[in-house]
Amino acid sequence: MESSSQAQIHPQSQADNASRSTTAIPDLVIETLGRGVKELVQAINKIEQLGITKVAGDTPKIVVIGDQSTGKSSVINAISGIQVPRSSGTCTRCPMQITLTENKEPNARWRCEVSLRQEFWYDGNRASYPAGQKPPHFYPWDENETPETTHFKTVYNKRELQHVIYQAQLATLNPGSDPMTFVPMQAAAGIGGGHYEVEFSPNLVCLDISAPNLPNLSFYDLPGVIAQLEHGQDLSLIKLVKQLVKRYISKDNALVLLACSMENDIHNSSSAGLLRKERVQEQLSKIDAELLHLPEPPTTDALRIVLDAINNFTAKVSKQMEGEHPENQFRLVWKGLRAQFREGITAQRPTMLVRTAGDVKDARERRATSAMPQSQNSSFIKQKDVISIDDSDNERAASVQQTPTKKRKLASDTPSSRRGQLGDEYTMSTLNQALDDTLRAWKTTELSRETAHLTESFFNMAFTEQRDMAVPRALRLERHKPMTENRVALESNEKKELEIFQNARILARTTAYFDELDATTQKQTSRVERQRKANDVSFRSQLGPDPFAREVEAMSKIRGYYNLASMRYVDAVVMGIQVELFEKLKEGLRNELTTVLGIAGENVQDTCARLLAEDPARELRRRALKADKEKLVAALNCLQELDQKYQQGMPATHPTSNGLNGSGPVQAGPSRQAPLEDDMEMNEA
């Protein structure tokens, strides 16, 4: 049952272990191993330090695990070329991240930056967890939102590193103390000989090692899985270490290196069993998730299933049409579509050209009769581009065609009913999404296909009715002839448009006046000065009455009525869709589905069974998943039996699964055997 992402290392003996700890992998092999991945390792470490793996996903990891006192430290020494603290029993009491980086700078030397990464905080004043309630995995530790990294010490001598690691571990095991107080601490016999507030910590000691010819590599060394406890030790330590190991090995992108002593059978290894169980349970979770969307075809309650599916679907559609939170996404988009439609109709309003060649001639004549100086060699100024205005009083580019004197120009005869997008495609996509959310489990059945087809047909029929009948009728009424009983609104719009047009004409005439003046004097009048003059009452009187005053007044009446009529048309179209189309979807869709699907007719059970019948591909997929699940469950049971069999280190006398009796010595001494907590493990996976 070992995953392809696992490796096993079997140290041969204590003598071999000692020799391996002092001999690193040859430089050529190391250089080949880590070539070209330096930037990737640095990026992964940076992401880990930022603490955003909850959002961005877990980063790839190499994880070294093993049982207590199985030579795991020798494996670490062989890979990294450094000495980690060693002792009989447990010497690794917190995770350690070791990062090797090649330094190609001239005269580069070996260097190690030691830091402490606090991913959890510890509250030693917490009371015991309430009886009968399941505590969190790392209780009394709580995970920080953002990890905090503290620089501990920089080491330049490889021989000193073992002691510095010992100091850093003590700092991590004393979360209530200042880490810097442990930097000058003298060496002790081992990690077990120091004073510590907690026996194990989920926080990390990080070693960033750089030197020439090193591989660009990063890996994690985890505490050994505990099989036995010293007399008087807290049994909760077993769970803490197990959860810590599971935290790292449970990820899909974790490459696990399993260290196992040659003196023991790998099947007796607690770490190997934990690794297998974690991977098996992970696959079981994936299969269960997929089977949830591939239910068995019903035999007796087909009618209930079909009615529930239709009711859930139509209820979701109703909520979308009503805009109830949190089902208000469609209404928010519909609000934007209404605004686009309104703006499209408004953009077709009639516009007026506010400047003609006659304005230039008039400006020349008025300047000739004024006291302002003029050039003897002045000539007729070239006509500027014709401009039109909008309802924000700003000029905008318009047609450059020659404009007849005293003429008004309409942008179009009538507003088009098809300029605004009424959201038929988005409405249909909303219905399809509601269908997928509620009938996902029956996606490949006739029920899902027929419901989708009938819903689309029902919507198209209702939308066509609005598009081909209600909308053209509203447009036809507006195009008949100008008509309104709302005289107050009409007069208000006419007054507003008249003021806009008059101000635009004054500005256009002022511009023509100063264009002629600047051409004569060879000077340039600023735009600000022109605007100031246009607002000056005395200058306006100097310009005299507008020769196109009647046309301006007539244009203000045209556009004033258009404003009123266009908004009346927009209201009619939008209200028709919102009141009639959406209400039909809310009220009539369920009746349409139940009637056409034949749910309300005779032989209801047979009809519903036919609707829920699955296609062959779906049935084959479900059978394959169930077969895989049975194999995984059997494998998990086998692993649990192994755990129980070797609960006391050697099998006790009892009938085995193959009918034979096994016997072995009973473990004696001050140690206590770690309980397996099989049920707990299953619940926590």
C-alpha cells in the first residue's frame, strides 16, 4: 500500500550510522541533484513564510519521517552533511526545516542562518478541555493567522551547528520565554537534559544553509512517531506527534521519505502504518465525494425524488427572480442591463449643430463695427469642425459635413427597440446554473435533459412574447404622434434643454468671435478667457441676439419631448419583462415541468423511474468507484489489524486472522505503550 511518493532508508547498524553521520553525499552528486532549482526552492520558502498556503494552496514538500530511535538523524546527516542533536529516545521535539542553497560567489564559505518560525501560539494557562468534547488537533496550541519568523543566530562553523540547533529547540520548547535568552546557553548532554515548558512543539526551527557545491534542496525533519512513553509522561503527547506528522504527510504534493531500521520489520513501523492509513483515507474521501454525485437509481421512491428535484429547481429560480439574498446575483446584473438599455435609448436623442459658417460671418461684421483693432490683411477664417452637444453641457465631436444655415439635425427618426440588450442570454445562463446546482446528482439522466429542454423552451416562448408583441406595441404607441398628459414634466424638460442649447450657442458664437480676432491679431486667446467672456453679460450683449433663436427654441421642444417619451418607452419595456416574463418563470415554470414531464398523469411511478434511469457510462463509473472503495476499505482494515497486532511491540497470544495462534513476550519496565486510538484516527482523517 505504499505510495509512489514514499521512499525507505534502512540504516544497517549503530556503527554504520555513526560513519554515515560524518560522511556527506559526494559533491558531484549533490550538485547534480540540486542544479537549476534554486529559485524555485527560494520561492517555496518565501510562500511558507508568508503563511498564505490556506489561500494559495499547499506548497510541495519533502518530508522525512520515522519511528522514535530508528536512525532518522543519520539520514538527515547524510543528506545535509551536518550533525543534528542526537540522544537515546526522542531527540527531535519540533519540526525542523533544512534548506540547502548553492553559493557560487567567489570565496564563498559555509554559512547557516538559524531562525524560529512560530506558526502556533501556546497558552499555558488554559484549563483542561471540557470532558466529553473533542479538543482541536494541537490543543493547547492555536494556529496563527500569519506565521512569525525570528532570526536566532548565524553560524559559520559547521561543528558549532549541532549545539545551536539544541539551543534553538530549547527556545521553541519554551514558548513563554524570550528566544534570545537561549542563544548564549552552554551545551548540555542532550535535548532531554535542558529545561523546557512543553515536551513537543509544532513550531519550526529553520536552517538556511549556503555553501559552494550544495544542492538546491529543502526538506522537513519531523519528530519520530512515539511507540512508548516514559513513566509519568502525558498520553496526549502521542496524539500531538501523530497529528503533527499527519499535517505534513497528508498533502498530495508531499514527497515522504520513510526511515526504518533494518533491525525491525517495516510492517511493525508506526510511521509506515500512519502513512499508509493517511493515503488510503485520502483516496476514500475522494471516492466518497464522487459517489455522492452518482447515487443509485431509485426503485420505490422515484416520484418523491423527481418532485423534490423539480421543487428545488423552481424554488431556486424564484429566489433568483425575486433577488432574495444570497440569491441576488441575477437581480444585480439585471439592474445593470436596465441601465445599459436606458443609456442606449438616451444616446439616440436628437442633437443640434451649434456652429455654422454664418456665425463666423456674423462675428466678423460685429467686430468690424466695434472698437477692437483689426488687421487690414484679414481673410475669411477656415470653418471649424461642426460640433453637437449632449445633456452634460460638454462639447463632443460630431459630423464634419457642411451644415446648412438655420437648420437643425436629428440623430435618428425613432428610437430602436433593439439597441439595448435585454439580458435574454444571461437569464438563460442563470436558469442553467440553477439547474446544475439542483440536479447535479442526476445530470446524465433524462430528468436533467428534459428539464433543461423544457425550461429553455418555456423561457424562449415567454421572451418571444415580450420581444415580438409587448416591445413593438410600446414603440408603435410612441411613434404614432407626440402625446402626453404630463405637461409639468414636458415643460420642465423643454426649459432644461432650452437653457442647454442657448448656453451652447453663446459658447459657439464666442469661439467664432475669438477665432476671427486671433487670426487678425496673430495672438491666442486662452480657452479659460473665452469661457469667462461667454459668461460675461456685457459681452453677451455685444454679441447681440442669436439669429437662430427660433430654431434653438424649436429644438428644445423636440428634445424635451424625446426625453419624456423615451423614458416612458424604457419603463414600458423594462416593466413588461420584469413583471410578465419574470413572473411567468416564478409562477408557471413548475406547472409547465410537471405537466409536460407527465408527473401528474397516470403511471407516475413508471414515468419517474424512466426519468431517473441512468446511461451506461454513469453506471459503469459508479461500479468502478464502488469496487475501488471496497479494496481501499479492505486495505484500511488490514492496516488497522496490523496496528492492533503489534500494539505491545510483539503480537500477544490470540487467534490471528489466518486461524493460527501467535505469541510473544509481554513488554515490561517503566514504559507505557501508546494507545492506538483507531476510532479517533478515523474520525480525524
